[in-house]
Amino acid sequence: MSEDRILGIDFGGTKVALGLANRDGTLLATRRLDTDAHAGAEQVVVRALAAARALLADEGATAACIGVVSPGIVLPDRILLAPNVPGWEQLRLAELVAAEFPGVAISVGTDAKAAALAEWRWGTLAGADPAVFLSLGTGIAAAVLVGGRVLTGANGAAGEIGYNLLSPQDTEGFASGAAPLEEAVGGRGLGGRASELLGRPVTAGELFALAKENVEAKELVTAALDELSMHVANLAIALDPQRIAVGGGLVRSADVLLPALADRLAHAVPFPPQLVAARFDQDAALLGAVALALGG
């Protein structure tokens, strides 16, 4: 007899993660596949849904409900603020998944906001109100929870701090196609500048490791953390959260990242929030998809 499972699908810029979970959020089986972004959006969805079918079959399971998350703002007829995969902004993601799984309840949402739900439901944000989930990876985003509910904003764009301006000279920002903070301190931007600086391909994670012994790398990391910590402090001043959880790929460098953020919060914020590493690292958005499917 097939067992009912929660199916989560996390569409990322470089990979797609699939998972089957029970109702307490425990992942029982997972799969991953490359996004292959240059080949366009449609093939990503087709391959992911085929892989989801195969995962269910391999596990002898059926999907009781499905949660699907993606970068950007997921609307019924398109996805906004998700330019990294060609054609992604034209996708009707919920419709495509529903066509593959007719009759199954489907919830769709933004990856960082869904990850915040997972941290509030099962992770380090449990019981915190208000709470902030800070996603630091290829991109930069925040999610704000009040009473355990994610603040979406009028257009679904609350917490898109990657578009924050860095100075009064950033007069256009989004209008010029820029995401100033994300380009300055996100993993892709840091990796690109580190590669130019050191004359070879360097990821953001490698940059943090190199900063322990390389003066140029240390200066680059220090400048990025100075910039980032200022924005996190301003966010804390505006929202007065009880706790901030930091997740995303850059949290692997928590030994460098968290002290820099904590120091700025301690000195700049009237009531400094608790600062913790998120419980979930690689599976945060995937578990967020599961939490979304379960109703948040």
C-alpha cells in the first residue's frame, strides 16, 4: 500500500531539490538535479516533475500535498524578480505542477520566506516573535515572521533586501537592473570579485577560508561584512525582532560571519536581538516547501 507523504520541490538557481517528508517535517528521501539554467526554464520543470514521480515510485508513496518554492515572487501567472534562469519569469509554476499531479493540493511560494516558516516551525526561530530569517547565499534576502506568519508585503516583496541601496549615489537601483546589496555581499558577487582579485576562479566559500591567511582576501571579506552588518542592524532597528536566524550557503563560514553581525547588532541596535545560525543549512528551502504544503 502506498504511503501518503508531503512532497517538497525547491527550484534553485543551480540545483533542484526534491524531498518526501512526513507531517512532522522529517525528510525521508531526497533527490537533487542540476538546474542547467542556460537551457531555459521549461526543461527544468519537466525534469523536476519527472524526478518527483520517480522518487514517489521508488519510495512506494503518494503525494498527499505538494509545496513548491522558487526564487522570486511566485504569482499564479508568472514569477517576478527571478531573472537568473531564462524564461523563469514567464512560468505558471502552480499550473505546471497541478497538471502533473491532478487533484493534489499544491502550495507555491518564495524560497527564503518558506525557509523562514521551516525555521519557525521546526528550527531555531521556534517561539520567537517577531522573528527574522536572513538568507545569505548566492542571493541575499530576509523574511519577517510576526505571530508565526510571514510578512509578504503589498506585492509579495517584503524582505527583498538584496535591492537595498548602498549610498545616496545609488539613485536608480532596481530601475537600472541592479540589486546593489546582493551584488556587493551575495555569494555570486563576492566570488566574482575574489576571482578578479586573485586571478583564478574563487567561490565565496573559498574566499572566506582564504581570508584567514591572504591579506587581499581578508580586506574583501571585511568590507563585505561591514556593509552587510550595517543593513542587518538597520533591519533590526526597524523591526525590533526577538531573534534573527542566519541561513544560506554563506553560513558555512559562521565562525567569521556571525561574530561580525553580532558585534554590529550589539553596538548599533537599541535592543539587540538574539543572533543564531539557522538549524537547516542545505535543506532549508526544501523543508520550507514542506512547511508551505502543510499550511505554514
